[in-house]
Amino acid sequence: MSLSSIPGRRRRLNKTQKLSVASISAIAVASLSFSLVPANAEGKPEAQTPVSAAPVVLASVAGTPQVKAVQASIIEQHSTAEQLVKAADLARAKKAAAVKAKAEAAAKAEAAAKAKAAAAAEVKARAEAKARAAAQVKAKAAAERTETQAASRSEARTPVYANNLDGWISQALAIMKAHGIPGSYDGLHRNIMRESTGNPNAVNGWDINAQNGTPSCGLLQVIQPTFNAYHVPGTSTNIYDPVANITAAANYAADRYGSIDNVNSAY
């Protein structure tokens, strides 16, 4: 039986293993052959025929238990070596798999952390945008309230005048004061009553002005050229407008007489 076909071995021995087994077997056979040579009484080996005896000794030694034991030991050593190599390969494979798994886990964790950070940043950005929009709405509402309050205060400060002679004179006095035109309520009222009896649409169609084509008109009977020349900015350009007529006449009287209060007759 050869070493490569020993029962229980699935794999055949490679060339190196076969050479190793053969070498050890040869050594074992040689040593056994030496031990089997008969000796004489003095312990010296008897003379043998060297050529014809060697084949017989090798043939008889090859199947002895000693050779089989050596062969079995060699096979066991090779089997142990293969197992060690397989174990080392398996350990390296496990280590590589562990390193790969660790790297994949780290990459997965890093990706999850980045995704989480991105989601948190998006949530934060949305919250900030919402806060800005709310602040803008609030600021706009506050501005509108301020504007409304300012308009209300302005309206409250702006006096409302009655649409009658008293209201017209009072409004005309406020405008005259703003423009530095002298005059009093009594002075205006006295001259108005004399000139038109308080009728804003009164027209004098018989005096010299009428004869010249420029009749006196309005509360204080002002002709158009005089109205145009002494018109007070901010008032109506209509000569029949009560406030515009009063302020223009008072402005003319202040220029010519120092004040409407100084006028007591036709002027």
C-alpha cells in the first residue's frame, strides 16, 4: 500500500510530502535492516553476501510495524500542519471580515449622523424662516397701527369747522395766523356783514367795478384781479369760496390798511 492511498485520507499527498515520506521510510528501513543482521557470539555481525541479501532485507522490513508507525506519524504531522494552515487562513478571513464589518458600520453611522444633522439643519432653517415671517407680519401690523394712530391724532388735531359764517370766519382766521396775516373775528364779521350780509354768492352789479367789467363778489366783495393777486396758498381758487374770499380780502386789507380790523367802509 502506498502513502497516497491510505484509507481515511481524502486528499493525495503532494510531491514534497511523498518525498518526505519516502525519505523517512528509507531511513527507517535502513535502520531496521541493520538491526536485523545476525551477529556472532562476540557481538559482531556475521559476514553476509552483500548483493543478494539487501533486496531481501528491504522487502521484509517495508511492511513492519515500525515503518507503518513512522508513516502514520508523518501523515499525522502533515494533517496537523494543514489544519494549522486552515485555522490561520480562517482566522485571517474572520479578522478581515470583522475589519470590513467595522468599516461598513462606521460608514453607516457617519451617513446616519450626516443625515440627522442635515435634517436638524433643515428643521432649524424652517423654524427661522417661520420666525422671520412672523416677525415681518408683526412689524407690519405694528406699523399699520402706528400709522392709524398717527392719522387719528392728526384728525383729532385738525379742527372741524361748521359750514356757516361762524365756521368760515374761524377757519379763515386759522389760515391767516399760519401765514402771518393780521385780523380778528370781530373785524372780519363786521366787514362781511356790511359788504354781503353773510352771503358768499353776493355780487355787486352796479358799482364802478361792475361798470368796468369786474364786479365785486363774495363775502367781502373782492374783485377777481385783487383775489388773484392776494390769493392765499392752500385755499380754493374759486372767488366764491367763503374761506378763500375772506383770506384774500384780509391779505389785501393788511397790505393796504395794516389789518382788516382797520376797515370800516368800502375799501
